[in-house]
Amino acid sequence: MAVSLISIMIDNIKVRAEEGTTILDAAKEVGIKIPALCAMSELGFTPGSCRICVVEVVGIPALVAACAYPVREGLKIPYDKRIGFI
């Protein structure tokens, strides 16, 4: 079965990712660093619980946890170099 790749924008960078991948994992694949504690599995955090990795997604009224939010076609995650991904 073929893998379904979709396109998203993170910090105005086009990223191709497998549908259903989290924003955090899609960013990691292209070298974009989003801080996250749950990536340190030895700490035992459940994805989405620490809220360190929250990002803005254009069109979504609340911040989302990048480690738990799945990508979908056309998603846009802006970046402000003064404050980071929020």
C-alpha cells in the first residue's frame, strides 16, 4: 500500500509528511526544532500533557500540542522568531 504524503507549511517552509503524523514528528523530519518533553520517553510524559510544544495553527482558535496534533493537507504553522512557535 502506498504512503499518502500531504503538504503543510511550518515557518513558511513546505513540509511533506505522511498523513496522520504529528506536527512535532513532521517538523523533526526536516530539522525544525519544537521544544517538547514527551520526546524524552524516559520522563514518562503522555503526549500532549506537558504543553511545552504548543503551536499556533492558522484557522484553529486555540493552541495545539505539536506532539499530539496530526497533520492534514494545507496546515499552516507560523513562527515568530521573537517568541518561538506560539
